[in-house]
Amino acid sequence: MGLVFQAPRRRTGTAINSFLELAVPAGSLKPGFYVGQITLIGDVAGTFAFPRVALLVRP
């Protein structure tokens, strides 16, 4: 399952930054190891990035 949306942009100096916040109810995740991935697409430059973050949920 994936979510598709355009994150708000914030200009800081010469760079344009975006931020993402994801809230998940603590009881909705079973104990285990999870990996989250965000797909970033730069339309103007034609570039892609796939940063990942690891999350360990303990009982």
C-alpha cells in the first residue's frame, strides 16, 4: 500500500525543502522490523531518490 501526495515546500536561501510527517497509532503495528521508503521525484531535473528508514517495534 502506498500514499501519493505532494509535500508542502519551504524555500530556505537558494534551496527548496520539503518535509513529511507520518503518524501511526502505536497499537496498529505488531512487534517486528519495518522499513519505510519514500520515493522522491524531481520533475525539473528528472532525478529520483529512494531514501529508507528502519523501525524496530518491540513488545
